Amino acid sequence: VNIPVRVRVQDLIGRLTLQEKIRLLVNNAAAVPRLGIGGYEWWSEALHGVSDVGPGAKFGGAFPGATSFPQVITTAASFNQSLWEEIGRVVSDEARAMYNGGVAGLTYWSPNVNILRDPRWGRGQETPGEDPVVVGKYAASYVRGLQGNGPNRLKVAACCKHYTAYDLDNWNGVDRFHFNAKNLERSLDLDCGPFLAIFTEGAVKKGLLTENDINLALTNTVTVQMRLGMFDGNLGPYANLGPRDVCTPIHQHLALEAAHQGIVLLKNDGRSLPLSPTRHRTVAVIGPNSDVTETMIGNYAGKACAYTTPLQGISKYARTLHQAGCSGVACAGNQGFGAAEMAAREADATVLVMGLDQSIEAETRDRTGLLLPGHQQDLVTRVAQASKGPIVLVLMSGGPIDVSFAKNNPRIAAIIWAGYPGQAGGAAIADIIFGAVNPGGKLPMTWYPQDYVVKVPMTLMAMRASGDYPGRTYRFYKGPVVFPFGFGLSYTTFTHSLTQNPLAQLSVSPYKLNSAIFNSSSNSIKVSHANCEKFPKMPIHVEVSNTGEFDGPHTVFVFAEAPRNGIKGLGVNKQLIAFENVHVTAGAKRTVQVDVDACKHLAVVDEYALTNTVTVQMRLGMFDGNLGPYANLGPRDVCTPIHQHLALEAAHQGIVLLKNDGRSLPLSPTRHRTVAVIGPNSDVTETMIGNYAGKACAYTTPLQGISKYARTLHQAGCSGVACAGNQGFGAAEMAAREADATVLVMGLDQSIEAETRDRTGLLLPGYQQDLVTRVAQASKGPIVLVLMSGGPIDVSFAKNNPRVAAIIWAGYPGQAGGAAIADIIFGAVNPGGKLPMTWYPQDYVVKVPMTLMAMRASGDYPGRTYRFYKGPVVFPFGFGLSYTTFTHSLAQNPLAQLSVSPYKLNSVIFNSSSNSIKVSHANCETFPKMPIHVEVSNTGEFEGTHTVFVFAEAPRNGIKGLGVNKQLIAFEKVHVTAGAKRTVQVDVDACKHLGVVDEYGKRRIPMGEHKLHIGDLKHTILVKPQL
């Protein structure tokens, strides 16, 4: 054990025969008895909890389940990096406990770090959204939680997946296995399948491979095993972990909190949410996702500890009248619509829980549209019309749904996107609907309109807009959206101010000046050749003020918009460069600091972009025996109370309040005593944990969560998220009529969006939209629409429906998703999640073929993601409301001018036509850092978390192919008590943050005015060449 790992690895490999080596190249590695090496199954999954999707983990006996957190897309909506890491820590505790029990491995194909470039992708729910900064921050945080902080030993080994441009599964007959048959000639260390075991020996004999090639692959994999301590015996600090450490109350509470934080309130007309248990004593709970369990946990989920469906969650707050409305999210018929409408008429409020599930979006199942499946829209519309109280449309989905009909329907008071909120998703939805939790989630993806699917073929991978092609994601998309990336309402209001004057000018210089470094035509410097370490950091201090009445979380987004300097291939609208999530109490302020780095945040990629591959260094110590710090982990360390509490907290933080008209949320348990919990995701369990989930420790569905606050009237409205019929609509409407408030828990599940299952549209499946509309119309109390989904949903109908008071996106909020939703609905938690993706309108699927991967907008093609997409959105990336209000101010005067210079001046480095410098050849280390101090003031009545986003918008300097709208360069999440202030510092680095990518894939810093967008603030940094 005391011998260096590299020495032990080479010694072991040297003792193996060629045949023995070959048998170790596959996931089910064979034993080598003569050396005392046991067989090992490499393939395990833990995207948001230990999962039995892979062959490496099995549930049963002492380990019947594990904590099932919200699906990744939902947790990403919290924009809370500490939450992400804590979830990883809990998951790895439970994984080690199961390993000690002999039912799990130590190597996990997690996290999924793909960029959600297309809202139809069935596996978008597994990703942290469409922004690369968010994805990177999420991956780093989650991997830290999984692997631990030891310098050499690994708690478990995380393997990020997949290939960079992997964002199509099965769309309109095009599947991922045949879309692109070109393979890179790169080494493969491990094969998930028998191919290498069968053919490698023959390849060596034919001279196609050498035995040294095999040794190199084994060096990586054996090093992982050594660092995990698999050859050292189980003597480490995790040896004592066992069954009692799985599904603990703390773990399950964390699942609820994760759902709380990830659920996004998309609409809240007239502040309909939160509902009041005293005023909304009877809630019609309608919709195919209103009483689902497995839908809440999404795909790649395990066995949840316990479920709280939306119906169960709402039932804790109010008496419920439950009608599914549809039989499943497909919602193929309207037979149940009458009963749903009747429930909505009887209830004081109606909650329509609509959306998708894994039958609509999943692995091998991409969507072809963005609308709600089947008759769901009809169900929503009819229930909204029938409801005597407020209509709340809750959407469960991994991808966005075009719910423009609900967004624009005044009868729909609120829309909530719950994602797939995990095992406690129903509780989380109910908590948010009734104001126990103030929603703070923000959309991690753009919600496009349905016509996006026409304009953007899914097989066209271009990001930038061009001609009629609108581009992809908020960074490039140029077109309308249902909800933009980062959108998410709160029950409070937040304002931003700069507490200091940030740097407004930065002079940059490369360490050598020639045409390859400074390009005069694009007026930019190569970041790779810039003296980045010499550039001054640019701290941005944003003061977030909660000016509302609710405490709550708030995410400060900082987007950078680069100047249009002629850099070819740019096309970026803006780019998120930083984000911070803060909790600000009502009336308080919190200051968030975002450090803008010119090289990291102001740079853009030009047309000569290079793809860097990252080789994971195997550090798990799996051949060292189990002597590491995690050896004592066992069953008792899985599903612990702390872990489950983290799942709840993750849901709390990830849930995004998207609408809250008239401050309808939070509901009051005294005014909303009866809550109708309606919708196909209202009482789901596994839906909440999305895909790549294990077996959750325990579930709290939205219904169960809401039931803690009010008497519930539960109606599914639909039978499943497919919502193929409206048979349950009448009962759902009746429940909504009787209830004081109605929570509609709608959305998607793994039947709609999953691996191998991309969506073809962005609307709610089936009749979900109809269910929401009808329940909203029927409800006598405020309507809260909670959406469970991994991808965005076009809920424009609910956003625009005044009868839908509030919209919450819960993502897939994990095992405690229902509790988290309920906590937010009832104001126990102030929502602070922000959308990690743009919510596009349904027409996005028309404009953006899923096979067209271009990011930048071009012609009628609107582009992809908030960075490029040029078009309307349902909710933008980073959007998320709160029950309080936050304001931002610059605490200091930031740098307003920066002079930059390449180290050698020629036409390649400094391009005069694009007026930019190549970042690779800029003297980045000499550029002054530009600290931006943002004072975040909580000017409302609720304390809460707030994410400060710093976006950079580059000047339009003629860089070809730019197309970037803006780019998130930093984000910080802060908790600000009501009336308090917190200062957040963001250091802007010219090379990192002000650069843009031209059409050749080269990163350039455009000269000119770079605009930093910090909430409602704009700060301009003039970047000029110093030659």
C-alpha cells in the first residue's frame, strides 16, 4: 500500500498474460484467480442517486432503495453549486454503503455533462441544461461530492459522459447509432460490451494493435481501482457504512430540498401563488402526473426510498379532489375531462399536474414536437375554464414544453415547472404552491415555441443562427421563446445593484505579437497566447435586494455580450459567465461578487475552434485494497437522514418559480385549507427522480407534500403524462371548484423524455394543456401549475392565462420532490431556482430540426440555447421568480476600460476587419482583473436565495459567425434575509470572459464595448487594443 500507485499498477500489468489483459478491457471484467484478482463490474449509474439501470448495482434485501434526488435538469435549475456537491456526497455515501454490502460497484457513469442543445432530446433531462458554464460548474461540484476531497484516494470514481455533441437519441427515425458513423482514432480504455474481449487478440495478431496499446488502457483502469483501495481491503473510513446509512431522513430531506430549489415558477399572475390553506381548503389536483411516483424520478433512476406525489403533497395542505383527467401523459382521450372539470368547479383552487414522462422523453425516445402530448392542452384549457379558483399548472418534464397556451391564458394563474423532482417531488410542489417554500429555481434551458421543431432539424447540429435557421440555445438562438433560459419567478421580488464601480476598461496584450495572435480584421487576441495571468481581475459586486414579502433564494446571472468585431463564426447573443445563488430574507440585501476574467469570460470562439479532449486520470485506487477514507462506508451511509434532507434541499433550490401573478404564491395553510392536487404528475414517485436514477430511499409525491399543508382533493386528470384522454377532466374540474387552491402537477416523465426517447415537440403531452386550461377555468381558488420535466415545455398557454396564477418548474426533483414542491407552494421555502435552459415555444421544433446541430441563428433558423437563439421564448435561461424581491447594485465602480495587447502584432493575431485579438496569443496574465462587486438587496418580505448571473455580451465587431446573444460568465448564489444585503464579487477576466468564438472556432477578444448584464443592471467595459 505504501508503494506508489504507478509502480503497483505497472507491476500488476506486467504479471498478466495477453489473454488476461484482454478480459479486463470490458465492463464485466473477468477474474484472474491466479493473482487473486476478483471479477468486477465497471458499469454503474448515479446521475441523481444510486441507480440499478447499469448492471453494477442491485436493489433488494438490506438495500431496497436509495435516495432518489431530482433529475439533473431539475437540480441544475437551483443554480446552487453547494447543493450539487452535497448531493454528490450523499450519493457516494450510499454507493459506498451498497458496495460494502456487496450490491454495488465503485465506478459510476456520472455525471452527464452534455449540453442540452435541443429541447426535444429525450436525455436532456440528464444534463444540467444548455449553458456550458453551468454544465461545467455542475460537473465539478457533483464530481467533488462523489469522489471526495482526498488528493489520491477516491471515494467512488466518477466518469463524465458523453461525447461533446451527443444530443440526439431517436428522432423521426434517426437514431444515435446510425446518425454519424465516423469514429475518432482515439484510445478506448474500456468497452461496455463484448467487442474488445472477442476481437482484440485477433487485432494484435494482425498488427492492428500492439500489446503496449492494451497496457496503456489497463494503466488507466487499474489506476482507478488502485485509488479506490480495492486491493487494500475494506479498512478505510467508509468500511462501516451499511444499510442504515441509505435512505436516511437527512438524505430524504435533502431530496425534498433539492426539489424545492429546482422547481421553477414560470407564471404567477396576480400573485395567485402561494395558495392559502385557509382560503384554498379544497384543491382539485388534476392531470396525468398529479399522482405519479416513478415519473418524478425521471430516467436513470433507482428504487426511491419513498414517494410523495403531487397529490399527496397537496393533500398535506388542503382537501383534495383528484382526477387524472387523462390516462397517462399520452392523454389519448378526453373521457376523464368532465370529472376533472367538475373537480375544478368544486375546488377553491386547482392544480393541474401535467407534462411528460419517460414514455414521451427518454433514452431512445426524442420528441418530435414541443407541445404537451395528446389532449393534455385541451384538458388544461377546459379545466382552467371550469375552475372556480386559481389554476396552477404544474409541469413535469425533462425538456421544455411549449405551454404558450397556458402562459397566455388568463384563466391559468400560475405555471410551475417541476422537472422530474425526485422521490419527494410531490411534497416539494405542494410546498411551493402553498408558500411553505418560495420558488427560486431558474430554467436551465430555453423553452422554445412549437415551430422551433420546423425550423431546426434535430440532425442539424449547427449552433449559430444562419439564414432561416434560428440557431440553438440562448447563446445563439434568434427567435421567439416561451420562457427564456434562466427564467424563474419568485413569491418575492429581487433587485440588483452594483455596490462598487466595476472595471470598465481593460487593456490586454499577448506575450508575442504576430498575425496568428492578434487579428486586426477581427480586432481580437488569441486567448491561448494572451498573458492572461497578468490581466487584472474584474470583480463585480452585485447587491441583491429582496424587496418583497417573502424570504427566498435568488440566482444572480452574469451574462457577457461580446462586441461584434468581425470575428468569423461568432454569432453569440450573450454568454453566461457567472452565476451565484443567494438566499435573501424579505427586506434584506446580499452582495454577490462575480470575478470577471477577460480570458475566461470576455473571450469568444472564432471559426477555427479546436476541440480539447480531457483524459480522466484514474484516481480511485481500486487496486490498493479498500484502505482509503471511504472503506467504512456501508448500508448505513445510504439514505441517511442527512442525505435525504439534502435531496429535499436540492429540490427546494432547484425548483423554479416561473409565474406568480398577483403574488398568488405562497399559498397560506390558513387561507388555502383545501387544495385540489391535479395532474398526471401530482402523485408520482419515480417520475420525480427522472432517468439514470436508482431506487429512492423514500418518495414524497407532490400530493403527499401538499397534504402536509392542506386537505387535498386529488384528481390525476389524466392517466399518465401521455394524457391520452380527457375522461378524468370533469373530476379534476370538480376538485378545483371545491378547493381553496388548485395545484396542477403536469409535465413529462421518462415515457416522454429519456435516453433513446427524444421529444418531437415542446408542448405538454396529450390533453395535458386542455386539462390545465379546463381546471384553471373551473377553479375557485388560485391555480398553481407545477411542471415536472427534464427539458423545457412550452407552457405559453399557462403563462398567458390569467387563471393560472403561478407556474413552477420542478424538473425531476428527486425523491423528496413532492415535499419540496409543497414547501415552495406554501412558502415554507422561498423558491430560488433559475432555469438552466431556455424554454422555447412549440414552433422551435419546426424551425430547428433536431438533426441540425448548428448553434448559431441563420436566416429562418433561430439558433440553439440562450447564447445563440434569436426568437421568442416561453421562459429564458436563468429565469426564476421568488417570493421576495432582489435588487442589484454595483458596490464599487468596476473597471470601465481595458487595454489589451498581443505579444506580437500581425494580421493573424490582431484582425482589423473583426477588430479582435486571438485569446491564445494575448498577454492574458498582464491584463488587469476586473472585480465586479454586486450588492444583492432583498427588498421583499421573505428571506431567500438569489442567483446572481453575470452575462457577457460581446460587441458586434464584424467577427464572422459570432451569433452569440450573450454568455453566462459567472453565477453566484447567495442567501439574503428580508431587508438585508449581500455583496457578490465576480472577477471578470478579459481572456476568459470577454472572448467570443469566431466561425473558425478560434477564441477572440473583440475590441469595443462589452456589456455585462447582471440582472437588471448593465455595465460596459470598453476593450481597446494596446499595440
